[in-house]
Amino acid sequence: MVRETKGGVPAAESNTVLHAAPLFNDFVEERYLPFVQQNKRSWKVDRGNLQRHILPYLGGYRLSDITAETLQSWIDALSQSGLAHSTCVRQYWLAKYVMTCAIRWGYLPEDRMLKTPRSLSVSTEQSRSPVLLEYSELDRLLGILKKYPNWSSANAIYLMILTGASKSEILGLRWEDVDLARGVLTVTANFTGRQRLIPLSSEAQKFIQKLPRREGIPWLFFTSLGTHLTYITRDWYQIREEFGHPELRLQDLRHTFANVLVSMGVNREGLRTILGHYKPATLTFLSRQASSVKNGEVA
């Protein structure tokens, strides 16, 4: 079996020789996925991303026929489909990792095609202002989510709207993190490891009390098989299409929650206390929006 180095890059096979280049899809199914199943804890995430975002476009190419232009066209197609810039970046690095495996294992002679596409060199997120929902739109979105009470994903999104917490914070919640007596959730930031408290409104507390529970499962949100829910993108795409806003990102729900707080007079320090990590540029944007509304510049 192929050995993986400490840095996560697969080691070259002994006496590596250049094999005939297979189709990208065949290489993924026959070599890459069997390898990551044994060496990568998040291999199921890789498989899902490959099936949704990579194989439909690159799967029919032979590895040797994939060029930098091919990858650029693929990334452009992902961006035009409405995927967030950060999601496009993750898909590119996954495809690059797959092709790095192919190089290390003798299916490709070089990596000249793996030049970062120009559209990923500068984040397009900087030019995209947050989408802020009106109260009436929020009510309508919550109404749509209520139509799917048996979807853990819909329930997770509902709680995101009520708390302003991020997707990773909500999906990572265990019942031991819930303190209804104090009205708070305890979450741990992935990037710092620090814990913080998220205040719960009375509506959020009532919602949590109604969430389904299953013996032996510690997570608030879990799959039908009882495993930890980690992927909600597909359901979110369906929900936002029904909502009539296919461009809406989950992050925009957090921005909308922050905008509500700003409109209520919560200052920057208060926002950081409630929301944790939050980009200064976004805080500036929200403050300007609040000022515009106050001065009658925005309807």
C-alpha cells in the first residue's frame, strides 16, 4: 500500500515508473479513494466534493490531458455556478492533491499544470458585499425551514439564524454544550481552540428543546444513520432555491444576524462578544448600512 509522509503528501512508490495515464475518474475510484480511506480521516468529505464539484467536469479527462487552462475553465465554471470563493479554493486544492498523488505514483511526469488559476489568486470575496435579509425575508426563510422538521440540516440552519453562530459551531454542538438554565451555548473556535458562550433567545431555547434526540448520540444534529452531521450544502442549495435566492450563502445568515444587532445599537465590542471572530471590514460595512438606514438613504 502507498505510504503517506508526515506532511500528508503520499510517498512515491518504490521503483516508480510512468504508467499509462488513466481517466481522472478511474484514477480517483481505483487509486485515490482506496488510499485516502486508509490514510485520511476526512476521506468521505473528499469523496463528496469529488462527486459534486470535480468529477462532473474533470472526470472524463485523461490525467495527461489536463492542462492549466483546463483547470482554469473548471474553476471559472464553479464560480459562475454560484459557489463561494472559499469553496472554489477548497475544490481546487483537493483536485491538486489528487493530481499530486498521480505524480508521486508515476501516472504523471510533472506538475506544470498545477499553477493556481488566476481567479483564485485574489479573493473575489473582497468585492462581494454581504447579502442582508429583511425581517420579512427572514420570516419567509424560517417558514421554509419549518417545512422540513425531519431534516437535521434544516434544523441546523434554523438555529444558525436564531443565534448568528457559524456553520462549524452549530454542527459541532453536543448536548453537553447546551445550558438552557443559563441560556447559553458553549462553542470552541476551530482556529484558536478557545471557548466562548453564545447567548440564546427565548425562541432559540424553545427550538432546542424540541430538537429530536436519540439515545447514545451526543450531537444536536446527526444523520439518519446516527453519525455526526458534517455536510449540509446540498440541502442548503435546495432550500435557497425554494427561497428564491440561489446566490445566498450560509455566511449571509450570520451577516444578517449581525446587521440586526447593529440596528439595535450593539457596538463592535458587543458584536465580537456575541459572534466571536468577525472580519473588521464586514463590521465597517454593517455600520455604514445602519447609518444609511438611520439617515433615510436606504429604503
